Amino acid sequence: MIAVLAGGVGAAKFLQGLVNAELQEEVVVIVNTGDDLVQYGLHISPDLDTIVYTLANLVNPETGWGVRNESFQARSSLQRLGDNPWFTLGDRDIGLHMFRTQRLSEGASLTQVTAEIAKAFNVGVTVLPMSDDAVRTKVLAQLPSNDDRGDQIVELDFQEYFVRYQHQPRVLRVRYDHIETAKPAIAVEHALSAARRIIIAPSNPILSIGPIIALRGIDEQLRRRAKEGDVVAISPIIAGEAVKGPLAEILDSLMTQHDARTVAQLYQEFTSVFIVDAADAHLIDPISTLGITCLATQTLMTDLEVAVNLARFAVMAQ
Ligand code: GDP
């Protein structure tokens, strides 16, 4: 079995490569839920949904999230009522959130509901939320000076930061609310001990992978598996830049530098192998001094073939 720690879009592309790599091996994906939110009473799990829509070949190829050929009638109704929704909710997408919310209210766990969704969407991998408990990523941010609130420092819910403010504010700190009391889902602990290989997908290490590692006991499990040589991480930074999203700015703000080496430092204790892009081959030596094996290959997943090759490389890497 191969276990993958995952955020949203970057991880989803990687997983598409993994399921098409003809490895004849079970894949279990452990997904960040620190980004989850409730809107209009609906429980939304953006990273879980991105993974499901991608693996079901339903994802909107232009955004990398949401459903392709989506309609937005519900949003039009809200706008007519004078509401101005900042979080994009397409009609098909809303149906999925309604199902999740209903099942949770009936007492099903997020793990159970996610399995039901993955089955209905014919997703060929086991999709696990990192926890059945609510962990919420909070971002202490400096608002832009053109905001109503001036350039005040405020703590934002993750999606407020990411979607409402379009990740423009400078990030001063990130914390995971309720992380001390939340437990990893039982299936997550099992997967991390049973997997012959654990892969940390090219995702945001602070906003997507950070909450998973911060769950009680997961750090210990990863440290142990890394010592055994079984954990491989893929850099989401290529040639000093994020492929998409605010990662470079966040690393700059929190770690004062933003190359692949910075990500390797964050994963130092939790991975045995770190894969950088061929464009960063000059970082192999400096990263190796962290005590990690560093390998380079093409990691920019411009099409399925590159994703398949990257997945095979990560599964074989020693
Ligand atoms: P989300 O996609 O915004 O939900 O967040 P993720 O946690 O999945 O992180 C996106 C990260 O994945 C960004 O930092 C990107 O730089 C990285 N990423 C996206 N696509 C690729 C890719 O093709 N190759 C690599 N190496 N990284 C990628």
C-alpha cells in the first residue's frame, strides 16, 4: 500500500499520475481538512472535494478545483436576495455539500461520508480526511492598506484569507485551531503504519501538510517511518517559485527565504527522500547536508505523462 499526504490541486495532479502508473498497489490518500468551512449551513471540505473531482475526471481543468461545466443558479438566487457570496459554490458542488452535511447531522463521521462520496464518484483510491474532529487553520494576516479596515493585523479563517482576500494579505503566523484535542482518524494511523511507502505530495507545507503532521502522534509516526527510509516528499517550489498560490510569499514571511531548500528544512525530520525539480538540481548538495537524500527529476506536472513519471519516481526513490 502507498499512502499519500495531500492538500488540494498539486496533490490531486500527483494522485492522477499515481493511479495511472499501473503499480497494482492500493493507494490511500490522507487529506487536509484544516481548510474546511461552513457556508450557508453546509459543511465544505475543499481539499477532499478537489481530490474527488480530479480523480473522478470531473474537475474544472481551468481552475484545478470545482466541477467542469458547472452552473451557478443558486449563487444567482443569493445575489437577487442581496447576498454577495465570496466563496464560489456551483450548483453540482452544492449537492455534494448538502449530502455531506446531512450525513454528518445523522451522526456519520467525516471518514464514513468521504468513503460514501468516493464510492459514488468511482474514485479508485481510498480517500481519508486527516481527522473526524474539526481542526481549523487560522492565519494572522496584515490586511492590505486599501481594505476597509486599513492595514490592520487580524486573524482570518483560512478561506477568508485564501478566497475572500485572494491570499493578498501578508501572513504573519499560521495556527491550527483545536489541534491539541483533535485525533487523527483511526484509518489514518493504520494507513501510515501499514504503507510500504509514504509520499508527501507537492502541496503547501504550511497550509496543507502542516495540519496533518501537527495531529497528535502523526509527527512521531512520520519520524519513525522516515528513519526506516520509507517517506518521500516532493517539493512544491520549483526554481524558487510556487507553481501556484501564495507559498513563496508565506515562506518568505515566516522563514525569510523561499527556495526548495526551505521546504526541505520544514520536512527534515519527517522525510527520508526529498525530490526537487530538475531546475533545482544545484540544491541537491545543500539539501543532502540536512541528512536527507535529495533527488531531482521533472516535477512540473504539465500533463498526465509527467505526473505518471513523477509518481513512479517517487514510489521507487531510495
Ligand atoms: P491548493 O492547491 O491551493 O489546495 O494547495 P496545495 O496544498 O495542493 O498546494 C498547492 C502547491 O502545490 C503550491 O505550492 C504549488 O506550488 C504546488 N504545485 C502545484 N502544481 C504543481 C506541480 O505541477 N508540480 C509541483 N512540484 N508543485 C506543484
